[in-house]
Amino acid sequence: EKDSFMLQQKKLVEVSDEVREATNRNSNVDLDKVRLRRSSHQGAIDLYNRSVVLSRMVEDAKRHAEQAKKIAEGNAKIARRAQEYKEKMDLVVEIPKKLAGQTLLHSLRHFHWDKSNILSNAHFHSIPFHVLHRMIDTQSDFQER
């Protein structure tokens, strides 16, 4: 009986060892599965974080590009206006002094020719007819010009 009891105890120990080893194997497998899931989850989290950073960088780049576009459009508008101004100024022609002296359009605003001659050759005034007669009458050298 003692031997049979010992054999039973030995079988229980062996079964117990087998159960322990199987449990260790199962727990190791489960631990590996958890680690694998955790690493895949961490990888997904890292990818998400990188995508958030990249999307912020893209938004910043878009904002900078829009600002640069607005500045470029403003500069183009200024350049167009400058070109238009230059083209209009190219159309303005100074009247030669000799011609200005021979025309009544040249600055008859003043009652004295010396004051009028100080002004630019492109300076004109509309002259009422009665003022023109008065100027001719009051200035003796008017007819000589």
C-alpha cells in the first residue's frame, strides 16, 4: 500500500509538473501575443502621431504659400500700375519754349509773362475771352511775341 500510495503521489507530481509546464508554455504564448498586440498598437499610435505632425506641417506650408501668393499678386499689381503710369507719362510731351512763347495757351493765368514763363511748358489754363482781351490791351509787348 505504501508503494501504491507513493506511486500515486509520484504520478500526481508528474501530472502536476506537466500541468505547470503546459501552463508556463501557455502563459508564454499569451505573453508573446500581448507583446505583439502592444507593439502593433504602439506602431499604430506612432504612425498616427507622425501623421498629425505632418498634417500640421502641410497646413503651415499652405498658409505660407497663400501669403507668398498674396505678396506676389500685390507686387504684380504694383508692377502693372507702374507700367501703366510709365506708358501714360511717355505720352506726355513737353511743349518747346519757342512754341510756348508763340501760343496763348501757355500759362495766361498770370498777368505777367515773366511769372508765366517760370511754370512748366506743359502747364495750361483755360482762358476766358474777356481776360484774353484785357491781357492784350494791358501789355504792349504782347503783339511782338
